[in-house]
Amino acid sequence: MRLMRGLPMGIKMGMCAVVLLCASIACAEEKRWVASDGTSLKVEASATSENVVDLLVGTEVSVVETGGRWVKVRTEAGATGWVYAGRLAETRPSAEVAGTDDPLFGESMKKSQITTAKADSARSIRGLSPETVSYAKSRGTSETCKKSLEKILGRKVSAMDVRSFLKEGKIGEYAQNTGRGK
Amino acid sequence: MKKLLFLTVTLVLCSSVFASADFFDTIQSVVSPDSKEGKIIAGASQMLAGSKDIDYKTERTIGEGLALEGLTRFGNPVKNDQLQQYVNLVGNALAANSKRPTIPYSFAVLDSPVQNAFAVPGGVIFVSRALFTVLENEAELAGVLAHEIGHVAAKHALKSTQRAQMIQGAGAITAASVGGEKGKKLADTVGNLQTMLFDKGLDKDMEFEADLAAMETVYRTGYDPAAFIKVLEKLQKLEATSKDKNGSWFSTHPPLAERIARLKAKLATYPDYSTQAHVDGRFQKYVKMK
């Protein structure tokens, strides 16, 4: 405030107005939250563009610019890049979802920010849990049904498989201008 | 009015004193679900159910038990690995954009002649072979799968029964404890949910919620959300001529006309929906293989 001493009242008021304007612009910056698993910040508004950084579900970002179905955002850490609009939500995901509630891989994913590939391998080790085996025994469930469920739970679908699948079908962020897929 | 007031006060007192799943389930079983008393009990039960979270391991154990019962009742998976993998790819692409994207999901096409799809807690989702006769492209399949993902994400089945709370109440479920009292409670819960999922159907508000969630998930993934409405319209035509509705989407879901009307209202919020993907060729390639 000492710096402003001696300045004419009009200039003081003008400076205050500028400060207030800057503050209001900062406050008005739109917020979004990452809502989809396997989201990456891209250098350009294209699914095939290079990754800047992978973003976990629940990450808060500020909108810098919008361009059709892509949104340019800035993370709290200061990284800037593009995210497909379908991967962002206007409201913060619940704490349970953002933290991921699967004890088999959720906590490690949350704490160590491990890659999607590692999370995928954790997913793929699923089979019948010991509790389910005990339940099946107590109910006299047929071996065929047990083996069927074991096979269903053991099927592997990685995040990379899903990306290739969407790309092949030209779906979402991989859509061309027609957007119809093949 | 006095009767209703008495019933409500009784329920509140009992819930605080006993917090008993069996108590609520017993009352629910003797009162007509369409009566005023039935609706109050269902609401109170759901409120209490929603007040406590069940851990994922317990949720998954209940779901796997239900999955075994579903396989026993509706048949084993269609023996076509490429079709099963295809459905898992569509399903997992959708699940990543659902309201609960951070748990693992598994999908299977069952060799069942009944047109149905159902989800069990924890993320295992089944679609019947017969339902594929109604579907014409990947976006339509996506609508059906996303509806079921919506149930898993919102934990609808678990919120529908108090019994699930009782399993968790006495500590973590283990393989050893499944053989004892806890095992009995697990069997009770699975039995209760079986009736609800396979015969009676979930609460109709839960179905509407899953429909709207499906549309959002389908749209965010990049499929045309109008395709889901088309599926329901085709089922509506089939319903009119169907003689045996047992165990089908007709018998376990709310009236299709109301669902379609609500979805059409929601569709208006997606101005660019018609530019989204349908993916006919790939769908035909895998589904013809079945």
C-alpha cells in the first residue's frame, strides 16, 4: 500500500479495478474433472498425438480453450494439453470413484500413480475368489458353471486393447469427420 | 393416515434399535410392494441400505455367487471366443466412461433363448444370445451393456437389500467364514437378489436411472445414444406379440413406453448425437459368427 501513497485517487482506483478484474478472470476459469479411466493429456487435439502426461480419474483441470470435441486444459501441476471432451466431467467424481475402490489394485494405483499397463495386469489375475469357491461348494454348483465363471473372470482386456478397438471402429476420440464408424 | 404414521414410526424405531436386514426383508415380503405401506417400507429400507457402504471385496463375493446362480439358471456362455472378446471390448470401452470406471468389468454372452441382460454386483455382466437377434449394430449393443454398467456403478442391487449389510457387519468375509454363519448370510443375500434380478426386477426408478446413465456413457464413449432408444422400441414391438415373458426384459423392467419417453427427452441434450458412431460392419462380422 505504501507504493500507492502519493498517487492520485483516479490512478489508485484504476489499479484496484485492474487487480479485481484479474482476480475475477482467475476465479471464472472453468474447472473440469477427469472422469474416464485411461485418460491422457495430449500435445494436440488428436487421439494419435503424443501424450504429455496420464491423468487419473478425479484429477482437476482448468479449461484453457475448447475446440469441438477436444478441450485444452491445464493441470494443477501446470502441464497444458488437450483432452477428449467425453473424458471430462463438469462435476467432481465421488471420492470412492476418484480413489478407486478396488483393493486389488486401487490403492496402489492411487498412491504410486502406476501405469495403466500395470493396473491391467492386476486386473487380469482375477479368477474365482476362495470365498466364491467355498460358496459354490456349499451350494453344490456344477463344475461346468464354476469353470465358466472362472473363464469369464479370467478374460484379459487391456487399456491398449480398448484403444485399438476404438481406433479400428473410428469411435469417440478416434472418429473422423463423418463420425459414423465403419 | 394413522396407520401410515404408526408404520413409519415403528420402522424408524426398529431401524435404530435392531438395524436388522431380516426385519426389513421379512416385512417387505408380507406387504404388497404397490401398497402405500409397501412403498414406505421399501423407501426406509433403501435409505438404511444406502447409509452404509459395502466394501468392494464383499460386493464382488456377492456378485460372483449371483453370477454362478445366473449361469446355472440361464445357461453357460456361448462357445465363441471371438464373440466373447468382442463383447468384452465394447463393454470395457464403455465402462471406462461410466460413473464407476475404476473397477474391473467382465462380460459374457449366455446361451439362453430368453431376451435378457443382467448385471451382478462387482462388475460381471451377462447378455443372452437371444437379445442379439434384436440388435443391429455396435451402438445398440453398447446401449444395452451401458444400461447394465449403470446398475453396477450405482450399486442398485446392493441398495435393494438389507441382507448385504449383514454380511459385512461381522467383519471381513473370508473363505473360512463362508462355511459358517457368514456363509448362511451370503446364501440368503444371493437368494434374495436372485429373485429380484431374475424374476421381479429392480425398483423402476433404478431402471430409469440406469437408462439415463447408459445414454451418457454411450455418448461419452462416442456411440450414437439414439441407438439405445431404437433397441427399446424394437423390444416394445416384440413385447406386444410375445407369449412367454418370464425372465425377459419385459418382465423385469418398467414399461418400455415410459422408458422410451424419458430417453427421448434426454436425447435432446445431445445436439450432435447423430454424428456419433454406429459401427455396423464389425458388429455383423462378430455376431454372425455366433
